Amino acid sequence: MTPARTLDSTLAGCAIAIVEECSSGDLDAMLCSRGATVRRVLVPRPDAHELGSAAMHAGRGEADAVILASASVAGSWVEAAERTDALESIRRRAGSGRLLLVAMGAGVADRLRDADLRTVVSDPARPTSPADLVIEHFGSGGALSQRTDAGLVEVRSGGVVVDGVFVPLSRSAVALIDALASAGGRVISREELGGALPGPQRTPHAVEAAVARLRDALGQRALVHTVVKRGYRLAVSEI
């Protein structure tokens, strides 16, 4: 089976949330032109469900970057993350580089850093836009990546980039490859991987089936090694 590919697209497989007070299409066009999927969340809203949903997506690994337009917006987003129990996961993912938080201005960055969230700052007085920071992060090795026997691997919410080629994956397959990549070559037991799978099916058998589907999607790329009686590991070149 030959995996589907997205060609010449720096942000292929990236889901990006833009949290702001009013909608503007400038950022969308640049990000979408590089292959990203963009979701806008307007604050304040009569219903806070969408804001909470955006925070949960970031915590669950279903977003690769969040752009926050003002300090008040950042505050509302952090509160939503706390309310939905997503803040600690967001903090961990941002700290590892797996989730990029972009603050539009120093005040926004201060609000995020008050919550102990790693962030990068887009200065309105300088020509570098938030979209430029996102493209630079994912296009120049700033995101969390691992060097493997099949080449450089970078996990994204919509799939995985292997040696410069994007392979789209299901949500379960992304959860598996994300857990394996985060382990940096360490052996992960079936029980541990089961905890990473979304949904109720987390038995060792469900893990084996999910790994088989992941390998099928990756084609000839030997990225996931079985370690007999122990579990699985990513084929990291140097451990």
C-alpha cells in the first residue's frame, strides 16, 4: 500500500487554532496555503463551549499550534483549559515543542507565562507575523522530531512527516506514533500504548490491531519495532 502524500506543504497535517475577538482572513490565507487546517475561535461568545473545545483539542494533541491575539483572549483560553482539565496536558505539550503557542504581543505572552506555558512572541512592530513563526517552527526543525532509521520523523495532529514526506493517519494511529516518538526510542508496553489510544478499546489486542493499521499506513517505512514480550519502540537511530 502506498501512503497518500501532500507535496510541497510545510504545514501539512497541522491543525491551527486562532483565538481572537474578531475574525480576519489574513492569517488563514498564509497558513492554509502551506497545507494547514485553520480553526477560528472568537472571544467573547455567548456560549463558551467552542473555547473549551479548542482548549481540549490542544490538550489532546488535536491541534499543533494556537495563536492568541490579546491578553484578555489568552486569559479566557487559559481559564477554559483549566475548566476542562486540559491545562496540564497543554503545558506538557508546549514544553516539549509538540504544541506551539504564539502570543501576539508581550502582554499576551505574559498572560501565558503566568500560567507556566512556553510561548513564542509575535511583535506587532516587527515584520514577522504569527504565520511566519508557525511556518518557521514546523519548517525548520523547531517542532519535536526524532531521527529514525527511516529518516527524520515529526508527528502532527493529522499524521506524520517522515523524511520530508507527509503521511496522513487516523486519530488512533497519530496517538500511537506520538506516544512512541515522545518516548525517544524507549520500549513502550502494550498497556502504556493502550492508555494513549482514544476511545474505550484499549486492550492489548486493540493495541496490536492499531499498530498493524499504523504499519499499513506507513507502507514500507519500518518505523515501529516489536520488542518480544515487552512492547513496541520507535526505530530511533541513536538511543
